[in-house]
Amino acid sequence: MRQLYFKYKDFYKDNFSLAYPVVISQLGHTLVGLSDSLIIGHTGKVPLAAVSLGNSLFTIFMVTGIGFSYGLTPLIAQENGRGNKNAIGRLLSHSLVINMIVGILLSAVIYIGSTHLNLLKQEPDVAEQARPFLRYLGFSFIPLMLFLSFKQFAEGLGFTRQAMNISIIGNVINIVIGITLVYGFFGFPRMGVVGVGIATFIDRLIMGITMAFYVLRAPRFKPYLRVFSLSRLKAATIKKILGIGTPVALQYIFEVSAFSGAAIMVGWMGAAELAAHQIALSLAAMTYMMASGISAAAGIRSGNNFGKKDFQSLRLSAIASYHMVLVLMGGAALLFTFGNQLLPTMYINDPQVVHIASGLLVIAAFFQLFDGTQVVGLGILRGLGDVRVPTLITMVAYWVIGLPLGYYLGITLGFGVEGVWWALLLGLLVASALLFVRFHTKTKKLDQDLQNPF
């Protein structure tokens, strides 16, 4: 163990210094949903179930936007490794246009979709309260894409702390406004579920404007922005960004839609089951987003080393990222196992919901390691520009295995919500194993090609 540490010591330090602000920033996306659940949970299981439904549906769109924005980061990391500053500025301008178009289109889709929640066959009271909440989340999508555009640019260059600071401040704002509007403090009317939706919109609007102002005005970015222009766009550059962003978006869609699809199936079982699912999922999503921060940092490091053609450092840095996520998710697994009775009470005091959620947290503890290693594998391969095969792997793991098996175990065989979660666990295991094999073979081949160019 001591020899292993000294072999990777420098990579642990470098990766940690880059990763921890990204972890906190990524965690900010999930903490919005977590704080929404904590704020609304003590008003009853129907409002909590409505927030669960709204967040589950919105998360599909949110991770789609994150995926498209991630098309920028590995390209910037690679160009930064080559020292090409003008190319970096052009990539930002093209990515910003792409992301804002995606934000407007998906915001419209969310609004239209909110009028048809009855098609999901949820309990009428739950669907009725989820509708306005989901609409406000849709409005928040446009400033969220603005924030992500400039965040991914800065992180691709290795500047990760400002997005972290903005995310922390944004979450404080979201909590303060949310509590005020939900419970009607300071003369405001009690808005319930609508209040947390408004708070989320205001939070993301402030975050988007602040992040854009920081990047466009900070002196450290001036050398990269000399050729920044929204009027001189080239189809080839757009195609290059979408060539990575679209498959990455699909990767996120396949995984998150499996959990959102699971939420719909669980909703057929009742409001208590759906509320319990939301509690366990929000805690698991928090650790997932922390792992995705390590994944994003791993992608930046692998992209930078790939641009330098330093394949030995690429592989060592990537393996160090695997070690880091195993430690993180191992700790989360222990927390979920030994805190499974206590953690649900942070959300709600309903004995039935707490009992169901405590069982789900034990299953969540099992899949922490697989969830962490699969997302880090995706990040490393993304930095290499390898996105198509990993996308196929995620599709098979979640849509061919996870969701159908979840329906079979949970609905057909009658194992209920726990059957759905065991199926999702199997999907994560398959994705984790196949992505690690892909990473191992891909990096070995790169090293061999460098040593034997002919």
C-alpha cells in the first residue's frame, strides 16, 4: 500500500487540487434538488412526491445540457496542452451559441411537457403540484446553460475555483429564498411547491450572469478571448464540439433517464414509495455528482496529457482518479449502510416513507462503488475524445439491462421499489466493468502506438 501511494502521490495531489472545486461545483447542481426536498419534505408526502416527480423529469434535461456543455472541456484541455490560445477562444464562442440554443429549445419542451403529466399515470394531487414546479425549473434551464458554458471553459483551462464559489453562494441563495417562499416568511404568501421552483430560477439566473461576467472580465482569460466572437461561426467547429457533446449528452441521458424511468414506475406503486425513492435518490445523486466532479477533473487531465502526447502520465493520472473515487464512494457506502435509519428523517417524519427509504439506502450503498467508477471511466475516455463506444456501453447497461429488468422485478414479479433498485444496481455494475476494460485497452494501445509509430 505504501509503494502504491508513492507511485501515484504526485498524481493524487494534482488531481485533488483540480478535482475538489469541481466536486463542490458539481455538487451544487444536486444540492438544489436536495435542498428543495429538505425544504418541502416537512409539508407532507404529496408535496415531496411532487418535487420528486418534477426533479426526476427535469434531471433528464439538466444532464442533457451538462452533456452538451461537456463537449467543450476536453477540446479546450487538448488545445491548452498544445498551447493554441486562439483555438480556445473560438471554441468558447461556438460552444456558447450551441448551449444557448439547446437551453431555449429544451426549456420550451419542458414547458409543453408539463401540461401532459397526466400521461405518466401519477396520482392526481402529485401531478397537479408538480406541474408549476416543473415549469419554473424549465425557465431556469436557460441561465443554467449560460453558467455551464463559461464554467466548462474555465475548467478546461484548469481554473476550477470560481465556479465552486459561485455554486456555494447560489445554493445559499436558493435555500434562503426557498424557505421564505414555501413557508411565507417576511410577509410573503405561503407558496408551497411553487416557492422552491421560483427560488431555483432566481438562484440559476444569478449564477449564470455572475459566471459569464467573471470569465469575460478576468485578466487571466484575456489572451484566450482575443478572437472570441459570436458572429464568425464555422460549421466545422460546431461539428467538432457536437461530435463530443452529443454522445456525452446521450451518456448522461441513458443513465439518468433510467433512474427517472424508475421514478415513474415507482409512482405507480403509490405516493409513499415515490417519496421514499426521492429521498434515497437525492442522497445517491449527491454522491454521484461528487464522483462526477472527480470524473470531470480526470477528463481535463487526460485531455491535457493527450494533447501533449504524454501517455504514461495520462494512464497514471487516470488510475489515480480511479483510486480517489473508490475512496470517496466507499465512504458514502458506509454512511448509507450505518445511517440508513437516520438519513431519511432529515426529509420527512412519515414512518412508512422512512421505512421504505431505509431499505433503499442499503441497496444504494452497494452501487456506490460501481456508480463512481463508471462515471470516472466516462470522464477519462471523454478526455481522449473516445465517446461513441462508451455511449453504446451506457445504452446497453441502462436501457437494455437496467430499466427492463427493473420493470420485471419491481412490477411483474412484485418485488416493488426494491426490485427496481436492484435492477439499476446491475446496470451500474455492467457499465463500470465495460468502461474500465475500454480504458485499459485504449490507453495501452496509445502507448504502444507512440513507441512503435510505424
